[in-house]
Amino acid sequence: MAYNPFLNFCQVLDRAADIVGMKASDYEILKHPERELKVALPIRMDDGRLEVFEGYRVQHSSQRGPCKGGVRYHPDVNIDEVKALAAWMTFKCAIVNIPYGGGKGGIKVDPAKLSTAELERLTRRYTAQILPVIGPQQDIPAPDVGTNAQTMDWMMDTYSMMKGHAVPGVVTGKHIEVGGSLGRTEATGRGIMIITRLAAESRQLSRPTVAIQGAGNVGSISAKLISEKLGYTVVALSDVSGGVYCESGLNIPEILAFVSKKQFLKDYSAPGVTHVSNEQLLTLNADILIPAALENQITADIAAKTGAKMIIEAANGPTSADADEILARRGITVYPDILSNAGGVVVSYFEWAQNLQSLYWEEDDVNRMLEKVMVRSYNDVKKTSEEHGVSLRLGAYITALKRLTGAAKLRGIFP
């Protein structure tokens, strides 16, 4: 049976509810996204031909506020993936206790194969097609895999043109010049750094070794901050072409400069550096493993072979349900995605709040508030995990589940 991330979400949800003795009727609604939209996106390509792309926007829950979640451009995008990502966003927002529900969007496309002009036309068409269901009080998109600040600028401009006035709060992750927040680009990676620090301190590791799968925005910034701010030794880093490993530690500034020139890590070389595959990186004997690529990377087979003591999930859904059980049996602590990578949505919330008030914060204020939210959320999840004698993932799900079902009971069912 093919891996279905939404079913994986539902399995963990059932386990969390069972632990706290919650009736199925209390949380059944969370297995059903509120709205699923599929759109056809006809685009005139640069060579004059017409190509039709497939896009989605899923709103999982608005019980605790407007839906919030990124837009992914990737050839493997499908409805089950988008549903899962939206559901994880619902739980992520509940864990960090910000007034959002979960949403997610995506287009089935390889953005590397499109010109800038084609990407702009695709983004504007997608925005026009989902426009009836998005808005600052309804559903607020943000960047994800394959998208960036420029994508959000185009989305914001398209929405604003349709409304007849500037609406910066319709998306987050924009450039500073058009209403973005200082610290937003680094937010997910900074959140990963904070959780990595707390995880290392919990095991009394003063200078642990770290392996990071993924050199995109999240992976590269995590590598930079973990090595620069924490002084930990990053021994491995990878991108889609493969990875590099050095037992004594990689030169992260040099590698990131190399990657920034759109060069692949398979072409990087330096004294003491060897090349590894993405799968080999996941099984290295590093103290901390940070999967920062796509979902379903840590399978049962990888879980049985990994040499990590702890796993900090920077990607969404990188660990399968059966792999979780194996890791637990092996005593490997997993810091779940819905806690670890929440830094992005936290600072997106800050950006949205700034947009609504037309009042902008200094970067130090953004980072200080992010630190406060991440530490508080870590402590909430850890406390719940210890109270019920369960993994941090189940502790995170239980924490979120209680907040979500509490809100649902207070609001009731309409009509």
C-alpha cells in the first residue's frame, strides 16, 4: 500500500485520543478537512503553447481562527499530501497556541523547469482561482517547498488588485518592502535551533554532532544557526543531489556560499569531506539528526539503522508511523515536526499581526518573542508527554487535541 500522509496523521490522532480516553465523536471532525478545493490552471508558456497545471487549497480547521499554511510547488503534490499538511498546520498552531487553524496549498509543478515569467503567471492564476476562499480573516497562505518571498509578493499583489486596495495581510513570508516581517526568512530554522538546543540540554550534550538532510531555506538556516550560535558540530548536510560528510565538522559558511550559487553538493569538495547519499546521511552516527527535506524520509528500514540519539523533525511528516514505533523501542527521542518546525508559522503570525496594525517590530523583538513561544511550547509538550508516559509526538498531539476539542465544544455545531 502506498504511503498516505493523511492516513498517517489520522493514525497518530487516534492513538493520542485513545490515551486520554477521548470519545471518537469529540474529535471525528478533525479527520475531515472543512474545505478541499481543486483548481485547473491554464498558463501560456514562453514558447506560446498552453499548459494546464493542477492546484489545490485545503482548509482543515478554522475552529481557533483563520486557516494558515504554505503553498507548495512540487511535481509530487497531490490532494492527500495537501490534506495532511493542512491538518499538521492545525495541530502546529494549536501547540504554539496562536489563533489560527490549518490550511495548505500546492501546485503540481517542477518550478525549476519554469522561467520567472511563467512562475509569475502560474502564481497569479492560482491566486485568482483560490481567491474566493482566502483573505486576512479567512485563510492566509505563506511560502513552502518550491515557493519564496517573491511568490508571496505576486500573490499579495494579485489579491490586492482584485480587491482594489493593498491587502498585505492576505499572505505572510513577503519581502520586507511590501509588508514582510524582519526575521521571517530565518524563523523556521531559528525555531529548529531553539528546539535543538533544548533537546541537547535535556541529554546534557555540550557539543553534539548534527546531521541535516536538506539544504533549502530550513536546512541551510538551521545548519548556519546551529553551528554559529550554538557551536555544535554539523558533520553532514545534503540536497537533492546527495550529501557531504566530514567527521570533524563541515565548513558551513563555505558550503552555504557554494549552494547559494545554485551549485549542487555532489560537486562540492574539500579536505576530509566524503560524499554520501541522502539515505546514508539518515543512518550516520551523529548525535542529532535533522530531516529538513520532504515527508516520509525516515521509514521503518531507516529507523532500524539510524545512529542518531535524537531526531529533530524540520520537515513536515518526515517519519512514518511504523518508523516511530521502531525509534521508540530503540530509545531514540523524536522531537515532532508540529513542535520543532513551528517557528515559521509563529513569525508568520507576527507578520500578520503587524500587517493588520500597520505597526512593524524590530528584528530583536521578533526573535525574542519567537524564543518565548518556542520554549513555552516545548515545555507544554514535554509536560504532557511526561504526565501520560508517552512520546513527545503523542504529547504534542494530546496538547493540541485538548485545545482544539475545547474550542469545538465552546463553539458548538452550526446550525
